[in-house]
Amino acid sequence: MKEKKKIIRNGESKIQKIRFIVQSAFILLCVWIGIEFYLFTRYLESNGTTAFYHRPPGVDGFLPISSMMSFYYFISTGTIHQAHPAGLFIFAAILLLSLVFGKAFCSWLCPVGFISELIGDFGEKVFKNKIKIPKWLDYPLRSLKYLMLGFLFYAVFALMDLASIKAFLDSPYNQVADLKMYYFFANISRAALIILASLFVLSILIRNFWCRYLCPYGALLGLVSFLSPHKIKRNPVSCIDCGLCAKACPSRIKVDKVITVLSDECNTCLSCVDACPVADTLDLKSIYTKKKISKKAAAIGIVSIFMAVTGIGMLTGHWQNNISKEEYLVHYRLMDTYGHPTGTAAVKEFNAESNKNHFPDDSKSLKTKN
Ligand code: SF4
Ligand code: SF4
């Protein structure tokens, strides 16, 4: 007969309320940025006749491709590109956060992740039996976000060289990418609305549908998270195999069957740690020192890393971009004529043009890719 284990109850307070507060605060910040950006567009729409409202730099955080290119440009040249400097710091903050605490950005700060979670909770309340995608379909669906990330990496890093990345960052298209994105949603097409509505319905029926299957940003952070030294670890000696951790995991990870959670789907939400009824059995731990990171310390660390890196951007004067309101007024009028190269041939042409026009002196060192 199996010997009954002596249980020391887990007395540590739960962290989910704090996570909810952090998520709420961050989404309110995003709403505030949205309102400020709306006021900025009103100024442009009035052709500069109403009071000027500063463009909120935080909107750069919604331009992940431009931010990624800006980050690459910074790593390659040591120069902070001035079109969307806040985007560079936000991107760097999210990368560093993922390096230290895994995909924590998704479950603690990302507004899309938060909305997705709320929709999932709503769906669970209304439809008790949610659709569970079978494994044979789940794996190929999960690979979709990696395919999109791969395509993005190919388009940027394989097809474009440094000269054309700079040319793209300098381009009027990149300078008004935030405005283009705003008007995409403000004047949303029927097709885009149908896609958004479908994603909403799918997220009700299948928890975290967007994050789990389609978000390329999450895919990138999932890959980076493998380098994080902090992992969820289970102590098999004190574990009573109750399965509550696996039941609580929104990413459907079988936490109760592994010693260390090594998954690109783990977003460090700590729901499993909260759910564990036995003391010192399931914790976030450093794989090197084997030391436990308390839930509060993890929460403080996650928020602090993000604030510290973005704070450096603000304090060093690399937050606001250098585009004047006069330039924005001109861009606003011409915005519909701005585009970017699509397709391999167009990118190659763009590379050649960029080398010729943007780096006339050092075009040898920034050779066009063939
Ligand atoms: S394993 Fe734990 S921390 Fe990771 S996603 Fe699942 S519940 Fe959250
Ligand atoms: S919640 Fe998970 S780790 Fe904790 S005792 Fe139950 S099965 Fe073990």
C-alpha cells in the first residue's frame, strides 16, 4: 500500500490579485496613450488649426516590427534611431524581461494578453465545457506563430541589409507607421472587422487563441524564454499528485508530470504555484542556484525590469522622437502615398537603392545582399 505523505500546507499568499492589478494598470496606461494619440491626430486632421497635443511616445510600443529593426540597428551600429526611440527601449525591456523571467510580459503586462485572458474567463463562465483542441491539431496550430515569426525574420534579416534597414527606419512610411496603424483601426474595413470578430469568438471558445496560435511576438518571447534561468520547478518528494497545478495552468502544461517546466507556452503567470496546496513543492526557482524566487519578488522583478529599461530611455532623452509637428502635418497630407517594399524583388531593389542613396561613403562596408 502506498504510504500517505505528510502534508505541510502552503501558507504563502496568492499572487493572482497583484498580477490582475499590474495588468489593469498597464492596460489603463495603454488606454491613456490611446487617448493622447487620438488628440494628436485631431490636431493633424485640423491641419494644425487646433491646439497642438504632443504625440505620446509610448505608442511606439505598438510598432513591434519597426522596434525590432531599430533594436537590430542599435546592436549593429550603436546608434539609437530617432524615428521611434521609445519603441527600441520598450522592445529591449520586453526582451530582457523574457531573458530573466521567461514569457512574463505576456501574462503580466501585455494588454492583448490581458484582454485575451478576460475573454477566456468570460467564455469559461458562459460555456462551462470549453473546446479543447486535440494534441494532433494543437501542435500544428501552435507552429503557425513560429511560421509568421520566421517569415518576419526572413523578410527583415535575410532579405534586407543594414543599409536598407536604416533606409526603412528613415522612410516616411516608418515615421507615420503609428498613424497608419491608428487609421487602420479607426476606419476599419469590413474584412478586418470580420477577422477581429472571428478572433474574439474563437478566444471565447478556445482560451488564449490569439496568444497560443497566432502571436509572432509571443513566439519570439517563447524562444527567448528558453534562455531564462528561472523556471517553475516541482518537488516530486513532497508532491501529492493532486493535479491542481496542471488544472490551473492556462497554457495546458502538465505541470504535475514534470520536474521542471520547460515550455515556450509557460508565461510565468504563477497560477500553478498559487494552486499548489503543499508548501515548498511548486516554485519559481533559479536553475543555477536552486533558490526559490518568492512570488512577490518575481512580481517586483518583472515590473522593475520593464520600468528600469524604459526609464533609461526617458532619462537619457531617447523617448520622444525628433519629428516636428510641421513635418507631421506634411506627412499627414501625404500619408496615403507612403508604402514599403513587398516581395523579394522589391526588397532587393530597395537594398540597392538604399546603398546608393543612404550610404554613399561607406557603401562598401554595408554591402547589398544578393
Ligand atoms: S506552468 Fe505555471 S507559470 Fe507556466 S503558464 Fe502554466 S500556470 Fe502559468
Ligand atoms: S499542485 Fe501540482 S505540484 Fe502541487 S502537490 Fe498537486 S500535483 Fe504536486
